[in-house]
Amino acid sequence: MIRYNLILLILGISTFGLTQQLLPIQHDTNTYDQEFILSGVADYSATSIQKDLSSKFLLGGFISTDIKNNSFDLHKGINRLGMDLSSEFEYRNLKINLFGKEKYGFTIKAGYYSYMSSLYSKDLFGLTFYGNENYLGENAVLSGTRFSSMSFQKIGFGVINKKSKFNLSLNLYSISNYAEGNIREAELFQSANGDSLSLRLDGEFQYASHHTFVKGYGLGVDLDFRIPVIIREGKTSYIQFVAKNIGVAHINSKVTRYAADTLLTFDGFSFDELIGDVNAFNSNTDLLDTLGIDSTTITKTRFLPGFIQIGKIVDNMCSSKFQSFFGVRIYPSISYIPMIYAGVHFKTTKWLDLGANASYGGYTTLRFGMYSQVTLKNFNIGISSEDLIGMVSKKGKGQSIILRLRLRL
């Protein structure tokens, strides 16, 4: 049972992620009366867990020793993983003159977002998939592990400049899931013959334990600002500044918090007896008190999962067959390192665009992606993957699919 709980700890709870934006949003100076935009993301990435292992938790199947070894050999002291499942609908009305100003229209947004990721130690992975046999007479170091998750819904209203495409929306959020934890220091030592162990633990974990769907509320903004840059006479490129889901959330339902800063020593029984379904503590002893873990109920206010991205975007009015796009995505989280990306956009015909890109950072290392985009009259559909290796090989470290639909009237 403990192994499955640890697997859920590694793969199921997280530090906040972000919405993918590498399927290029083209700059278009044309003005349409109305626009309907639907986008969706399913993305998973990791530094050290290969697809042949992670796919078993999604699709089922037997995890062989070779599969475990292949991923374990890639692990370093601290490792990262992240997951993003989200969808968003946006309606733009550029026919109306908002505030009586001819240059302004309005936008309405609604969406669902679920983010998960984690920093975790190599020894935590080892204990999860191999048990404690490999750590007899040695320390299993769990320090530096962080994890959390958040799911929420959004509805927003904003203003959009019809010509420059600058838009700013104010959003209300409904929080449906929240959990996070931090193991600042933890070491588990079991004697060589397995009959005693010691645990040094300094950390905390908290989650919204109330059974209601709505566990809190939030307030935030989305921003899309584009700056024209003259490259040479007759040639202009556009730099886009995007900030999404920037704000705060307040969890006002019951948040249960566990915290520990203790050193414990146990003699006369094994690791499996301590953590198994039948443990060495009798029914009259409270396990949390024995382990020195304090339990309290709190409310929680924290930043929403949000991100900032700055980069050159594709100009839909440009006559060139090839265009470059590149930039950097910044997310203020210890689990996510700034990601840089660059790609090439190829306009094959009036109705078909293709592209390829590479990125480095985020929750993994190097990734390669590509996309296709079809335009038929006023209808546009784009489909993309940011992890081609993960799509075709079990040795990849993630999977990704991004979809965007746009209707202009």
C-alpha cells in the first residue's frame, strides 16, 4: 500500500504549472466583428521519468524491472515533473464600441485549469519503486521534495483594442482543488539487518479537505500587449508580452495542515511493519502524535498559478514564406526553471501553415515540437505537440497535445 501512496505523491500532486502557448498566436491587423476561440492543452513533462513508465499509470500495464531501471538511471539528486490539463473559451466582440470609444471592443473568457508538478529526490523514487531493500544500512534522503496541485475555473471580462489587439481582462476564479507540501529535510535510516530505523523529518503538507466543490475564490488578470519593432524599411516584427492568470486565491473552506520537525527512532520492527497496513502501534496510540506530526485547520491565501511570456510572434500579414518566433516563459516557482524556445513558421499555401520549434527548461530539459494550422475562409484550426520524442518513443520524458479553434465573423 505504501508504494502506491508514494507513487501518487510523485505523479499526482504538484507545484503549479501553466498553460502552453507555443502554438503561435498570429498577429493580424484585420478587424472582425466577432471571434470565437477555443483552446485545450494536455501536457506532461519530466526530467527523469520515461514515457514507458508514466504511461502505465495512465493506460495501465505491468511495470517491469527494466522499465523501472531505465527511469531510475536517469535520476539525479533532485528531479522535476509537471502536468497541465486545461481548456479555455474566449469570445471577442469588435463590432460594439465599448465605453463609447470606437477603438475598443470587449472580450469574455471562461475556462477550466488543472496544474500538477513536483520536485522530488532520487531516493524517494527508489523507495517508491524498489522498497527499502536497497537502503539497508544507508540513509534514504528525501530532502528537497516539494509538491502541490490546484484546479480552478475562470470567468472574465475585458477590453480589447481593435487595431493593436492589446487586451486586458479581469477574472474571477472558483477554486475546486488545492494541495501542497514541502519536505525541507528528511532522512530515513534502517539498520543493515532491518530491525530498527530512524527518521529525521522537517516538513509540512496541507490540502483543502472540505467535500464541497467550491473550496475558495480568486481574483486575477490576463494581459496581451504587442509592440511593433521596425527591423528595416518595410519590415516590422511584433514582440508579444503575455501575462495569464496573475492574481491571488483564498481557500476559505477547511484546509488541513500537517507539520513535523522531529527525530524518531524505532527498535524491534522493520520498515514494512512501520508503514504497512498493520503497523507496530496499537489501536490505542495515535499515529500522528507518535510521529510528532501536528495537525491544524487553517485558511489559505496564495498566488494563483500564472505565468509571463515574452517573445517574437508570427505576423499573419507578412508575405514571407518563413518566419521565426522565439521567446522566454517565466514562472515564479522553484519547481519550474525559465524556459526558452525558438521555432520556424512556414506558410506553405494560403490555407496551410506548418512549424517546428525547440525548447529548453520548464519541467524538463530539451524538447522538440511541431504544429500545423489550417485556415478555411473564416475558420482556423491548429494542432500541435511540444514533445515529438514522447509521441513516437517510449524513451521520451513526456507527452503533449495542444488544440486551438478560431471562428471569425
